[in-house]
Amino acid sequence: MSSDSHTESAPVSPDADASPAGGAARAIAVAVLLAIAGPVLGIVLVNLAVVPLAFAGVEITPILNISLSLVFLTWGGIGGVALLYLRYRGKDLSYFGVRVPSFRDWVAAVVGYVAALALGLSAAVAVSQLGVEAGTNQAAQLGMENPEVLLLLLPASFLFIGVGEELLFRGVVQTRLRETFSPAVGILLASVIFAAIHYAAVSGSPMARFTSISLLIFPSVVFGIVYEYTDNLVVPVLIHGAYDATLFSMLYLAVKFAEMPQETVLFV
């Protein structure tokens, strides 16, 4: 991400702080609060959608359950908070650098996808080989019990998950942090926040859940680096979508045709 864009946007921030220390603390606090607000709003919206359906006697099947989560949690909550923050800041989508990918962007997307997949799977395999207990992603668990859910999650990875999560965590959180911190620090902080927010989406003991969310930092750092390099949010959206779709595909094949390896379920 170009330093010029951050230099221009920082002075107009309504949540800026005059002192360097205060500015850093405020930037982190804003980033964390936004990261929490997205899922919380999404959960509220999902419940508001489920309750009337339940009262109407509609059966909440796994497919309906995941569909409601994709629409109201990922788009409505996570993506919605990102867009509300844009409105609060008086910005438009150019704040994220959203544009049609250039040839350079596509190259970065391919390299980023390969790097994210290699890092994510390597870390998961290492954890498995070391015998470290890891938690289970709840979406993966639902998919193991209902493989048709995994087929739905393939296009949803691009249309919902990648879009919503990258809008908030790279578009808003990382960009806000970059107004105060260097690229390396901003990317790392955004990645840690991104991973930590997934704690509630993982089942298992506290240590197992911590292990699983720690693995998410690796692909998340790749998403952040590519966003910094291209200054185009569309690129990490594509990488994130392809990354998740690949792992959902692997999980589907493992469930349908082979014994499922533990590392398959450790995904974003």
C-alpha cells in the first residue's frame, strides 16, 4: 500500500490522537473494537433472522443455518461494520483501493495464493506431526457432518467470506493501523486481531483453540502483505476466497472418499 495514501488520510481521521503513544494506543483500540463489532453485529442479525423463522415453524437445516450466517454474519455484520466505518470517516471505496485488478495484481494474487496455502498447510501439518492438540473449526465440523454444506461454501468463499472478512480486516483494520504504524507492524497487528477474532469459531479446549487460531496468522500475514503491495483490496479478497475454497474442497474430498486428516480442518 502506498505511503502517500496513508499520509493523505491520516490527518483527516476523526479518531486521531496528537501524541505518538496516544495515537498508537487509540489506533489499536479502534482496530480491536471494529474487529469485535463486526461479528457481534452479525450474530445479532442472524438471531433476528432465525427467531421469526423458528416461530413460523421453519426447520433450520444445516444449509439454511450456514446460508443465514453467510448473509447476516459475513455480509451484514462483518462487511456492514466496515461500510459503516467508511461512512463515519466520510470515505468511499477508494479508501480500500478497490479497482479492477491489473496484470501485476493478478500475478500478486497467484503468488499470494500459493504462499498462503503453502504456509497454512505446512503449519497445520507441523502441528499435527508434533502431536499438539488443535481445535476444530465449527464450519468444518458442520461440513464433516453435512458434506453438502461444503459444496455451498465453495462459491461462498469468494462471494461472502473473502469479501466480508477482507473488507473489515484488511480494508478497515489494517488500513486504520497503517495510518499510525509501519507496514510490518500494521500487517502483523491486523493479522493477530484477525486470528484472535476466530477464537469463538473454534471448538475444543482453550489451548487447542489457541493453537488453531495461531495458525491463521500465517495466511493472514500473506493477505496483508499482498494488500500492502498492490493497494487493491480486490486482490486479498481473491486470495482469501481461493484459499478457503481450496481447503473446503480438500475437506469435502477427505470426508467423501478418505479418512480425514486433522490438518485439513485448520483453515480461515
